[in-house]
Amino acid sequence: MLLDIWNKFKQGITIWSIATLPGIFVLALIIFFRLNGSLQFIEWVTLDSFLRLRPWEPIDERVVIVGINEEDIQGIRNYPIPDNEIAKLLRTLQKYQPRVIGLDIVRDIPVEPGHAELVAAFKDIKNLIAVEKVLPTVIKPPPDLPLEQIGFIDVLSDDDGKVRRAILGTNSPENNKKYVFSLPLRLAETYLLAEGIKLSNGIRDHDAMRFGSTELPRFFPNSGGYVRTDDFGVQLLLNYRNGRERFRTLSLKDINDIETNPNLLRAIFSERVVLIGVTAPSIKDFINTSAIANLQPPGKIYGVEFHAHVVSQIVNAVLDKQPVLKTWLQGWEYLWIISWGLLAIYLGRLTQSPLKNLVYVAVASLGLTGIAYIFILTKWWIPVVPALLVLVINGAILSTFYQYDRFLRSQIQIRQRTIEGTFVVIHNGPLQTLAKILRHVQDQDLEQNQLLEYLQNLNYEIREVGEYLKLEALNRKESLRLGSGLILDLKLPIRNLLYEIYSHTLQRNFPCFKTLKVKAYSFAPIDEKYLSIGQKQELCQFLEEALCNVGKHAKGVTRLCATGKENEGWYTLSIKDNGTGIHSYHEGQGTKQCKNIAKKLRGKYQRKPLKDKGTLCELTWPITSKSWIFARIGRDINLM
């Protein structure tokens, strides 16, 4: 029993190792590719796709964009926009009391006419934020403005040219001790200060930025799908607003047209963040992104809208407690990836069928994608690409490994069955004749011509068996050759086959059959759906072997009874005689053969002496799925 348990354990370890080792190798390879940055681009594209597929959001009423478009430039008939036009726009907007104005137009040098007017506007409008550029080329801000009214407009692009991060603050390249803030952060700071919420350092992360109780999660070199990215300053992952119209946008012409309706302008601009920038395609102030659906031109937004997205994200996170896009710690990310890799290994081992495995992997992949999408909706960016890769690749190749192992094992089983079948044919035929010859030689009751006749018959039987096995190997017909030379068609009902074996075997020249007076048989039919061709073959061989044993060993037998009965889903095939009984309990090849047949049928075999006289040889096996289950459970309990 312990040996059986050990063999099964070794077999299980072998089967698991066949796919586990390749599966772990694939898992390690995916992790290696992610660690060296090979999966960055795919992860970025996946993030953009998920963000683009989110439900559309309403317009953010807190932010208004004043975009100077092509029509405005044609009306002014000059570019860059002269200082007097910008000064006039600033004065107009200030009348309607916006909470803060951001001028996303560089004004480091005068653009006449009207420079003096613009300088005066800068001096008078205290809630105005002007811009500078600090990376990598420095562009100075307008002169004589205090530091708190200046924000940089630099943008960080990834290697594919898309912008997924916003830089909120960094050390000045000219003076490392001077810390500068971005235009969106300055706008958000001024807007929130009116709500009594100040900018300060983070609590959980001291280098992060915090407004009140809302701490903005800082970007790190390996956040999400990024690998060894420069995280200088304070950076923030962008969660672009999605929708056909993200912000209310007006042109200079729009403002001039409705200036006669001051109440409408006041309703539009009052207590808002107002961003002024250029929205003319000819100027090409574009930011590349694939995270927003239905953009025109495709994949591009104007620079002024980019800054509006950053302001909107910060303000809504603070005031509406809308989560900012976050990522897991690296340890949790790789635990997640490993878990999906192990799931793929388990699915391959569970199904061991290419079609089923394909279905399971497809369902698991859809589930993983759905989970990742739900996480995006809750503002979490989780590593879906490496998990999906390891799931699909392992799901595809592990089934191949299992199928290859299954094929090898099936070939071994076919070879084993061929060997066993060959031995049974020889055992029930030529070996029985040889045993009879040896018995006569031992008793010295054969004349030479009789011995020669027996040997010639033996030679004929051996050759006939050889020819039959060759024919069977070539044709693989559903047939069985008995030891007597009778060939059975295994497609016939098992009941008919048992009758043929019984009647034909009793006609063989065995010594003990000569004393038989009563020959009884009765075989109950069996539903053919419960028997395969192989099982029919084994039952036929069992009956022939049992009858041959009676013919050889049951001396003085006068009564032989062969029956087949069904009882509660079990079928019992028994051969009972009243001969001299069992003389030895040594297991010969015939007994081993019967036990092997019982094992294959998941049944039980017994051979025992009867109380009065004779021997019972009996095989019992399940013939319904329910009985088969109970038989399997009982067998497993015995193994334990």
C-alpha cells in the first residue's frame, strides 16, 4: 500500500514538473522583461486604452479656457499676439471676478504695441499667474512679477512621445536652492487658498505635496509600468478627463460677441480658474496623448488644455475627494503577476485538453482585463500586461507540454496493453497445450506418435497466434482471438460474446472437462454504453482464463456453472465448479491476469474454495457512473 502511494506521489510530481518548470521559466522571463523595461511601451498603451474607454465625464465647471484660435489671429492680423491685445483680454476677464487667471503665453520680451499696458495689467491683477520655462531651455517670466505669480509650463514626454505625467515642482536649474512650481499647481494653489486650504508637504511622504488632508501621490521611478524613469522634482500621474467636451472653451471673438451681456460673462468666469492660451493648429502648441477618446486632431490636445486637465485633477481631488491615479507597491505588483502565472499552470494541469484550456484561458484573460478596467475606474493602475502575457503564454504552451506527456503515456499504455494482450493469447492457447504435454510426459502415458501430434498442434497454434498478432497490428480490427483459435467480433453485445466463449472453451481438450455432466450458464445483458472495446476484451479473457483453470485443475468436476448478474449498478461474473478445489494459494500468471483485469475495470476479483466442495472464481465491477464513483472512492480509501 505504501509503495502504491509513493508511486502515485512520484507520478504526480513528474506530471507537475513537466509543465511547472516551463511555466516558472516563462513567468521568470516575463518578470525579467518587465524589470528591464521591455514591457513599458505595451503597458503605457494599455493604460491609455483603459483611460480612453472610461465613461464620459461632464464638463468641469471650475475651469474655463480662453483659446486664441485661427479666427482670432486673422482678426488681429498679427502673431505673436501683441501685448495690448493680451492686456485688454486680462482687463476684460478681471471685471468678471475669476478666482485665478493663468496666462499660458510666454512674455519674456515685449511684443509691441502695448507693452506698457501689459506691464500695468501684470502689476494690477494680483490673481494672475504668468509663465516661464525651466526645462531644458530656460525662458524667463515677465519681469517684476513676484515668485508666487509665476509657474513653469514644461511638459514631460515618455519615450513614445505621449504625455502621461505632470511635473508639479522642481529645483530651478539656475539656482538649485530655489524651488519653482508649475502653472497648474500655482493655479490650483490660488484657487484652493480661497477655500482656506493651503499647500504643504505630505505626511506619509514628506516630499509629496498636500492640500489640507489630501496628499497627492508622488510618481516614483518604477511606478506602474514605468522602469527606472527619472522622477526628479515632484511628478504626478495624469488622469485626463474623458468626454466630448472636457472644459468650457471660448475664443476672443466669443468674448467680444457676448460682452454686451455682462451677466452671462460673469456666470461663465466668476470664481473660476481661467486659462488663456493659443488653440490655433498653425501654432502647433500640441500635447500628444491617447488617453482621451475622439480627439480632433487625433491624439492631440492643445497645451492650454493640458494644463487645464492638471488643474482639474488637483482641485477635484481636494474638494470632491476624487481619487488621483495611483499604483501598487512593487512587491504587490509582482505578487499579482506571479499569482496569474500560477493560475495558468494550474489551468493547464486541470484541463489537459487544448480546447478546454483555450476556453479557460480566454475566460481568465477576460476576467483579468475586466478586473484591470474596474481598477482603472477606481483610479488604480495595476500591471495587467505582464499578468496577461504570463497567463496567455503559459496557458498556450503548458497544454502542449501536458498533451505531449499524455501522448507519451498513452503510447506506453498501448504498448503495455499489446504486451499483456499478446501474453494472454499465448497463455490461453499454446501455453495450455504445452502444460498438457508436460503433464503427459511427466506421467509417461504418451506414445511417441501421440507426443509428435501434440507438438505439431503446438507448433501450429504458435504460428497461428503470430499471424493473428501481425494481422491485428496492421488492421487494428475490433476483434479478439481466444486461445483455442476462435476469433470474436468485439462489436457484438457482451452477452453474446460470453456465450460463445463458454460454449467454445468447454469443447477444448482439457482433462477435467471429460467428467463434466452438468453445464449451466446464464448471462444477464449489460448496457453497451458502459463497456468499451477494451473492457469487452478483458472480460472475454477473464472468462476464458477461469474456464481453462477448471479444465486443467478441477479434478473430478461434474458440475460447472457460469453466471452474470447485475445488482444495484454492479455486475458480477462468476464461475463455480464442484471439483477438488484449490490445492495451492500461489498466484500463477492466470490469477495475476485476473487481478489486473479487475484493476482496469475498477472492480474486485476473488478466487476461493466453496464450503462443501469446489471453487468460486468471481469478478465484480461497476457498470454505472454512480457505482464507478463509489468504486473509485473505496479504492482511494484503501490506498490510504
